[in-house]
Amino acid sequence: LPNRTQFYESFAQATAQSQKLKKPLTIGILDIDSFEKINHSYGTIVGDQVVQQVSQILDHTFHKSDTLTHWESDKFVILMPSTDQKGGVHAIENALEAVRTTTFQAPHETFSVTISAGVSVVEPRQSLEEALSEAREFLHLAKSSGKNCVYSKKDKPSENKGKILLAEDDELIASIIKARFE
């Protein structure tokens, strides 16, 4: 898999190509669920083997035109040119399924692994850091909603403004109070 420097270069090329062709560009962050527990239960050697095996599964699952990199510890980043949000979510769901259905081996037992992910469409002139920040926000939503899933902008909870019952017979005062809460 490419290292971070190569990924930065791929991002620059992909954003330029995306803007030139007016095609979408999607980025995703994938994180192995409960990785600390795997290291604690089976040891860091097995943990390293899990990361290697997951990287191989992901590499075989995504398209050759996509750029996958091992970002840090238990995290991977995928850049998907000519892919919109729906397509990116679908591709990552396929990757999650491939990992989830794989049996991993510890010295005296087998176990399964799941992944959570956040997906974001890269906006024109958005930096890699900004795109990753948004994808990371969706990853945190996926983790906090039970793991083993993909979150994107369509899953982001809306800011639901509550309703207030206003009992004021002076229309001027009522309009001022109402404006304050809108």
C-alpha cells in the first residue's frame, strides 16, 4: 500500500482530475473495531497480523483506480475517484462485509473482526486535512452507533430545533422573542 507521502500526491492528482472532469471524488476512513482488545487478548503480533490481513482484504476489495493507504495503527484511508457518496458508501460496505466474513487466527482460537467507516465527498479546493476531518466525524458517528457500519453526510443527525409555545399578546414582543429563537 502507498505511504502517506504517496497518498498526498494521489490526493492532489485526484482532486485536479475531479475538478477538470467535473466528476465526484470520495474519501473514506476505515478503522478496525476494538483493535486494542485484539492486541490485549491475543498480543501485538496477532494484532499486526490482523492489520496485514485486513490491508490485503481491503486492497483486493476496492477498485484498482482507488488509492488505499494504511494511515496509522488500525486505520486505513481510501480515495475513490469518479465515485459519489452513494457509490463510496456501497464500496466500503462491501469491504466491511469482506472483513466481517473472514476468519482470523490466534494461537489457540479463531475470531472475527469488524470495521467502522466514515465517508465524505471531497469538495472543490478542499484540502486533504479538511476532507479527512469530515470523514473522521462520520467515523466517530459510526463508532458511537454500535460499530461495524458506514456513516456519511446522509446519516448525520440534523440539528432538530425544538418548538416553543409562545403565549404573548403583544405582537411586537412576540416577534422579538420569536426572532431570538430562530
